[in-house]
Amino acid sequence: MSWGRMKSTGAKAFLDSGIFITARVFRASNSMICLSAADKQIFIPVVSYKTLGEVVEWTKRHYDKDTSGYMRYRILILPGLEMVPRRRIISLLGRYEPLVTDKADLPHVCAYFASNSDYFVTTNRKLTQMEVREKVNFKSPREFVEDVLGVEGLDTPNGV
């Protein structure tokens, strides 16, 4: 990856929990490329309190508390990270609830809108099929890597 020649896109991207989980499980992944670009300040990463909680809980279940703590730390030290607090999400729940069939995804959608993100990067294909897709600029990790970052993505299942 030649990040040295790449300039900041100025884009703001909401990163769903699947991005962090996939990068943890598959080092050679488009999700890992997304996180590397965030580390290099190529775009502004956005997460919510809900994203952080999901990643921590998943890591506790599949690894151990030390790895879980590391994952929390890894997210929180992303340069320029914007964390969407619960109060900003709650104010939008009623507006977007009719457009999201899986209510577990609703806080993420609301965080995207609350942060005025340009992109919603997710590995959750089911979410991208919900009615809210008409209002959200969903990108798979591969689509984000290629379309936004302008680098060649990896050929992985579902572009993760």
C-alpha cells in the first residue's frame, strides 16, 4: 500500500463493528486496509458507543478480557476519531426506526446521521438491504477501499 502519496480524502466514515472484528480475525482484509487508512488520517473515522460495546463484547466471548481491552484501546486511539454519544443517537431513534427492520442496527444508522458521515462502512449485507438504504451511503469495506480511498482492494468473500 503506498499511503505516502495518498492525501486525506476529508471524508467522514462511520465504521460498523464488523470492520473491527473482521480486521481482528483476518489481517489480510479490506477491513484492515480501512483501519490502516484511518491510522494514516486518510479519512475521519466515526464510531458510536454501541459500536465500541459490540466489539468489546464480541472479543470477550471469542478471546479473553485482555484482548477485549486491547480492541477497545485500538478503537479509541484512532487519530481524529469521532465518538457518537448515546444522547445524540437517542434523539434520532423515532425518525429512522420505520426504515430499519433489525432494531439492533438502528443505533448505528442513527449514529451515521448524527455524525453527518459521508459513508457507512459495514460488513452487514442484511443492513444494506433495508429500506434505510435509500438514505444511507453504504459501502462494503472493499467498495470503500476502492471507491473512496482509491486503492486496489483485496479479493475476499463479500469484500470484507
